[in-house]
Amino acid sequence: MKKPSISGLLVYLGIVAYIVVMTHYTLLKYFTFHTHAADLGIFTQAMASTLYYHKLLYESVDVAIIPRPGPIGYSFLDIHFSPTLFLFLPVYAVYPSPITLLVTQTVIVALGALPIYWLGRHLGKEQLGAFFAIIYLLNPLVQGANSFDFHMETIFMPLALYTTYLLIMKKWRIYYPVLLLALGTIEFAPIPLMLLGLYYALINVKRKRELIHGLITIAISIAMLLLALWIKTILNPAGPTTASPLSGLPEQYASFGFGILVSVIKDPLLIPKLYSVYGTEKFLYFLELYVPTAFTAFLDPLVLPSLAWPLASFLTSDVIYYSPFFQYSSFSIPFIIMASLMALSKIPTEQMKKLMLIILISTLVVFLGVDPLIHFQYQVTETDHEIWNALRLIPSNATVLVQNNLYPPFSNDINAYTQWYPWLKPEYIVAQPNSPWFTWWGTPYNEYVNIALQEGYGTY
């Protein structure tokens, strides 16, 4: 049996270190009430409702944006097409807790370093592969996505890395199942993966066998996108009041793709007009995406899929879509890392070493600028202990109305809600007045508490 190389050992140690650090950080957020109903609570309740209440991925948080329930009732599938989510059910059944999703996500993200390393080894540049695997783990946008609750966009990131590696390696028997898993994470996933197929077709125009696989990837991606839109139409014919990922578009452009395409044909200047809204934030986000690898991704055509998300999200005025602290960078990071690796593997050794140094410095600069572990630090306080003790007094099956940051501990309960609907009669209302979520306009718990006191609720 061949002993692992020093490069391999560094990658494995990096993965272990990442899992330890990020697990500690994400659990610290959970125990200090800095995780949220949207979206950790959504996924936890969807898991619990399927396993224990026989309701298919039911979650109450999004009820407010679903005009009326579809044929399977209120469900996460009304909002997002995520069949890959079903694979998390047996994992969640082992230990049904938000902690399970947080830890599982961290492990999966960390394992995304392996195909980066393997690709470098395949290209005859093992040390370069190990270098980019570590750069991936250090990337502050990777950590930003990982540390913000649980999301299928974040799961897309490592799956896209494996998909890209298997495509380049021509491991077709494994490639297509993994491609389907990546496509099944969320409805936007087919767009960058369609561009991945286009990339592969373009670089193999004269190789018919390889060209076919690029075209098949495009076809499967388009079919999956159409399937996602059709299923969402069946399950939720009225449509949600927000249309991901284009919810920040002006209303007349917000239909998925077609509205904006028709409008652009009528007014070619529309795109620069939309891009100029929050232009500074969009420009900074573009830098945060591509500066860590010193723009070297643009030296290889594999950069193409990475452009799908910024080109789409920059049409909107929803700033969370172009923030380093949310999950959406996951659509670009895999292809940026792999494209940079491919680019550097083709240049002379001396130039490669210089660029590696520049990339390391660039990554550290962006790390210092936007890494969540630096800018958002948490510590369990006596107040947190008191809140946990108070929450334990509430029966597990009670009907509860819970503030956003306090919701995840209740999310196994199918009767837990964040919004006070006219038909809801909560037994308990759980709020934290010193939290900014107490007065948030979407769920104004300051108003809820006043109403409850007027209706005769007591305080504890």
C-alpha cells in the first residue's frame, strides 16, 4: 500500500482542521442563538415533519409567502426544487437535531477539498492540487456559506467540485449520478452546470466521444431546470410571493428568465441600468469572488460556469445575493478554484510559484477583510444559559410562536411558527426583547407581545 505523500497529508490535516474549527464555530452560533428560522429552522422542521409527522418536507416558516397550499400541503418543495435533500433524512433520523445538519454540512463542505487535490495530482501537479485544496478551505466565502445556517446552495459547492473532477477524469459511471445530485440541490443549480457542459463541449469540439458528454450534460441540465419549474408550478400553482433567485428584480422582470429576456430585447440598456443599482456592493462582491485566486480563473475556460451567479444576481436589488456572508457564493467558488488550478498547471514552474504566492497573499487579504470567523465572534454567556433553561420548560409538542433567532431549538416541533397568523392560537410566545429580531418588520415580536398581553397572556 502506497504511503500518502506530504502534500496528501497536508490536505487531510487541512480537512480535519477545517471540520474542527467550523463545527465549533457553527455550533457556537447555534448555542448563542445566532442561527435562524430561515433557514436552519426550515430544514430542521422539514426533516422532522417528514420523518415523524408524515408530512412531506412541511415547514411553517414559508407559509407567509405561499398564497395557498398545493396538492401536498405547505412544503419546502413549494418554494425550492431540492430532491437531493431527501438523502439527508436517514442522517437526520440518527440524531434529530439542528446540530446534525450543521455538522453534516461542515463535513461535506470540507470534503470538497479532495477533488481539488485529486485533480492536481492527475495533472501531474500534486503540490499545486494540495495548494488549491488549502486555498479552498481558507476561502472566506466558503466559510461564509458554511457558517450561515444550513442551505442546499452550500451543499451544491462540494458536489459541483466532485462533478467537475469526474467530468475532467471521464469517470462516466460515477459522473452522471453525482451530476444528478448536484442538479437536485436547488433550482438554480442547472444553470452553472449547463455552462459546465458547454465548457466541456467547447474544449472537445474535435473529439466526438468527449463532445457527446458535454452535450448530454447540457441536455440533462436543461431538462432538470424545466422539471424543477414544472414541479414548482404543480405544487404551488399560484407561485410564492418571492421568486428565487430573481426576487430582487423589478416586478415586471421577475418571471424566471423570460420576463427579463423579453425586456432586454426591447431595451438593450436595461442590463447596465439594473447592474448599476447597488453597483458598489456588486463590484466589491465580484472582487471577493475572484481576488482570492488573483483572477487566474480567467486564464482557463472553466471559469465560464462561475459567471452564472454574478451575472444573474447582479440584475437584482437584493443585496444578500451578493454578500460574502450568505450561501450564494457556492454557485461560483467550485469553478473559480478548479479553473485557477487548471490555468496554473499549464504554465512554467517558476511562473507558477510566483502566482501561488500572489494567490496566497490575495486569499489572506480577503480573509482578513470578510472572513466571518474574524468579524462575527460568539461566546456563550450567562444570559444564553438562562434562555436555554427557560426554553426547556416549554413542552416539546406545544403550539409555539417563536422569534427568528430562538426558533431552531423548537424546529422539530411541527407546531412551531415564527409569524402570528389570524388562525394561529399559540400556547406560548417566545421572544427576546434585547435582540434585533424582536422589532424586525417581517415578524414584529414587539407588536406580538403587546397583543398577547392585551389578550391575557402572562409573562415568565
